[in-house]
Amino acid sequence: MNLRERTYLWYLSILRIYVGYYFLWQGFRKFQRSFPKGDWIGRQIGDVARLDLYPWYKKFLLDYVTPHAELFGYLVMCGELAVGACLLLGFLTRFSAIIGLFMVLNYYLGPGMARGGAMLAQQQTFIIALAIFILSNPGRTLGLDGLFFSGGKGKG
């Protein structure tokens, strides 16, 4: 860890660690219950054909996601595990926050819009947190980004 660099990102690092833990835990829970092999679309989103979603997103779900449900299930599970581990360790923080933001935007457009309420608010909160991570790169404090990408500072 780069403890010599003077940054004021420690409070964002606490948020980064929490969001990373949440993603990692969600991915691990999906791994434990063989998420990709089950009917995860029905459990997470519902009957896609009858939901009131944006027409272009509904078409994407019906034409691409539903026929390839197992592939997208593995992508969701592995994506949550990878984003969670990277955010928790502070490694490739901006890149993992971009991937996480893409995932959460899809959760927002699918299950979030369909169910509304607390799930919609949770997705909005994670969207804001991940956007802050992209802009501020809190992996430099209490993370591996500060160790590996310090720009030559503290050597020799």
C-alpha cells in the first residue's frame, strides 16, 4: 500500500470496500446455488414478455438474454465475483467500477424497473457510488492500485 502518498480518499476507500464486499458476497451466493443453471430470469426479473420495461431493453432481454440464459447467468455471476474482488482489494479500481456500473445499469433497467421500490433505490445508490469510484480512483488509498500504479514514487 502506498502510505506515503497524501490523498484524501480514505473515506471513499471505506465505501469502495463495502461495495466490493457486497458484489463479492452476491456473486458467491450465486455460485453456491448454481445460479446460471436455474430459472434466474424468472426469479430475478419475472415474466419478461408481460413486464412494462423500455421497449428496446425488453427486446434485448427477449431476443438475446432469454435464449442464452445460462451464458448470461455465468457472466453475471463471474462479473460480480470479479468486480467485487477488485473493488475489495483496490485493484484496477476504475476498470472494475466501469464494469460494475455496466452491470448495475442492466440490473436497474431489468429487475429494478420491474419491481421498483427498494430495489430501484438500491440500484440508484450503487450507480452513484460506482460513478464516484470511476472519477476519484479510491484504490490508491488502502488498495493495490496505490502499490502497483504509484508512478515510480517511493522507489529508491
